Amino acid sequence: MGTSSAFGGSGAWSDTVGSLYDAADSLNSGATEVPGAVMSALGKALSRGDKRGKSYNVRDLLQSRRGVGASASGDGRDAGGAPLSRQAARGSLVLEALASIEVGEVPHLVEYGLDFSSLEGLTGIRLFTELMGLILGPASHPDDAALRQALLATMRSDGQGAGGPLADTIGRFVTELAWRTTVVQLTTSERRTSVAGNALVQLEQRVKTYIGGKVRQIAGQLMAATPQAVADFASSLAAKACRVFGKGDPQ
């Protein structure tokens, strides 16, 4: 996970990271849940920068629209990281484009304004990896690496039979993204070397189960599968999930 401390541990996250490590220690000592207050703090930290789930223009989310020297999120973020909602919107475009390619929805692809010809003949993980590069560009920040990890984990879950409607896939992606964004922050703490590995595994299981449950409760239906509609759906879902589990009931 090795992330430079220059990218994390900001005021929005420092107390939350400490609370998460405390929860991991408690789980390793026999506790059965992550305290609601910890989940509340995590929801607030993750929603930093966009608590409502903005509608981000598709073209502004694409790597080709970044300014010189800008991060891949294009949002001029600081050490606290990109808004989860914006990262969710960016990642959802990869999922939507893949679905459009698989069913031949050319009109949807035209909306991206990108040349997809380099993807012709590709399938499986190679297609997905190249599509991520085309839409997201290079990973210039740990949050960008977390975004790719979340997308790949989502693809693996689909390959293992999770499948289902695009809205369900986006829900699983948002869950993975929330956890992997949290991991970026956890790796900046000195406590990462003193907490038992099994404790972190338990923490991951508890937190992801909690977030996944909340996402499924609020996901709703994706009424239109256009790139803009998909990006809006993912942004809103990520922000709403943070508000819901940010209210803090134990898991």
C-alpha cells in the first residue's frame, strides 16, 4: 500500500484514521462491531469536498480534459484527496463505456468524444485495463490508484458471477472505492506497522460489509444508461451513502 505521507493524514482524516486503528485493535481483542461514531466520522471524511453529489460534466471527468500539471481528478485537490463523489463519477464512466462496448451502443460512446478504435479486438482484462487508461489517464495520485483498484475488484466480482444491472455494478464499485480510498489514508499513519494484520482484515470485512449494506439500501434505479446519467447516478450514490452511514449505527 506504501503511500507517501504527503498525500494523506490531513485534518479531515487524521482523527478518523486513529479511530479506525482503535477499532481494528478492538476487533482483534474480541469486539464484534465497529462503533457507530467511527462510521460517522468515516462518512464525513469521505464526503469531504462534495457532500451532496454534484453533477460533473462527462467531458470534464475525462483524462483528456486535464490541464497541464493537474491531477488525474482535475479538481486541484490537496493532501486530503479528491471528493469520493467525483471519483465515483469518473470510475462509473469506465463501467458504462465497457457495457456500451459489449452491447454495441455506439451512440453512447460518441458522447465521450474519445477515439475508441485502439480497443478493437480486445476482450476481458486487457480491454478493461486499456479502457481505464483511455478514460482516466495515468494514476498521478494515490487516490487514482485506489480508483483503479476499486474498478478491477468490481470487474473480478462480476467475473465471479455477481453481474446484474449496471446500477448494481456501480453500487459494488462505490463500496470498493470507499474502502480503498480509506486505505490510502490508513497507510499514512505510523500505526500501520504496529497493528496486527488480522486486525486490519477484520476491519476491512466489517467496514466493507457495512458500506455495502448501506449502498444497497439507497441505490435505487438507474433510469437512463447514458454517460451523463451514469456519472450523476454514481456521484449521488457515493455522497448519499456517506450521509447515511455517516449517521453512525454500529456494525
